[in-house]
Amino acid sequence: MIHVPDNKKIYFASDQHLGAPTPEASFPREQKFIAWLNEAKEDAAAIFLLGDLFDFWFEYKTVVPKGFVRVLGKLAEIKDSGIPIYFFVGNHDLWMKDYFEKELNIPVYHKPQEFTFNNTNLLIGHGDGLGPGDKGYKRMKKVFTLPLFQWMFKWLHPDIGMRLGQYMSVKNKMISGDEDAVFLGKENEWLAQYCKRKLETKHYDYFVFGHRHLPLEIDLNNKSKYINLGDWIQYFTYGEFMKTFKLKEY
């Protein structure tokens, strides 16, 4: 349970895809995201990052990807100031291991997690591979998360492995899953369908996900809502929780 004082907020953001389509092209977006973090830290009780912070990320045993120094430094500064940060692995940074945990003291989650803010129950995650459909991506994810596949990949020289990973991440839509930013309709959004099935066994006030790259608020019933955070490529949207959850644009 996270206690949210009356003068504090919980912040959420997802799908920055830093490094895409090139590090140079994504640098202004990185600067904008850091500006948002600077503002959020002024009254944040906690910050949740819901995946795909990077367009590609792979941790070798002694090597981490080049770049992103400013955003990593800002996260370290915020965490060191005493503000909790929670990171959920997305489909583009699913090879994240323990670098965030050891270097930044930020917990990393690979599956949706339940949280309670005061008396409000939430299920939070990135959202990839949940719900019906998207079978091609689900098969590929099973391969990518195999320890044997990761062991084989790590033997590539980092210059080769990172270049290959970045190329595949940008070019291959199978890695992204079916995430064309087109609203499918309230009844056809597969994450909304997933949320409805979860409600059959337990109540949540909010389901909060990323991955779809669309800012969405869908009422599942009169007491539960599905929120999608959008992205920091086109929409620059984020979530803000005090007594209720709000989607906002930066």
C-alpha cells in the first residue's frame, strides 16, 4: 500500500521509446521527458514508468547501452531524494535484468502488479501480450525470453548486438506487437477485454497500462476504469493520481 498525502500525487508515464528512430532524433523527446520529471518530482509521492522507456535495451554482464545519460541521471537523482520509482518492463526493453535495481535502486517488474493507493486498488503493467489476439508477437516473446536465446545473444559483440537489436526494434513490427495507434472501439480493445476478465474474479478501481500508444479512458463498469497512458512520441500524455486518476498532456 502506498499512502498518498493530500498535497502529493502519483505520476505515471509510458512508451518514451528513447533512441528511436535514431538517438539524434529522439534527443528532443528525452529532454522533454526530463523536463516533465523535474516538474513531477516537486509533488510526487511516487513515479511509475510503465515500460518501453528505451526502444531497445540489452544488459550484457559488464556493459550497458551507450546513451541516455541524462534520463538515467535524473531517475537516480529523484530516487536518491527519497521518491519511490517503479519500473515495468515493456516489449522493447524486456531484456532488462538488474541494472536498474543495483545501480538506481529502482524495482523492476516483468508482469502486472497490484497496488493500493490509500483505499484505491489498481492493476498496473505495460500491457504487451495480454488479452486475446496478437498471437505472432506472443510467440516471438516466448522465444525472446528463453534463457538460451538470451545466452546466445549476449555472445555477440555489444557493437553488433546493439546495432542488430536497434535495427530489429525499429523495423520489425512483430517485436512491437500489433500496436498501430488506431482505436479499435470500446468493445474491441483487447486490453479492455483483458481487464473485464480480471474483474470477474477481483475488483480493481483502475487498470493502468501502456503499450497501445493511445491515451484511453474506458469505463468497464460504474466502478472500474481502464486507462492507457498513450506515449511520448505523438501524444506526450501521462497519468496523475490524487483521489482519482486523470490523464493529462504535457
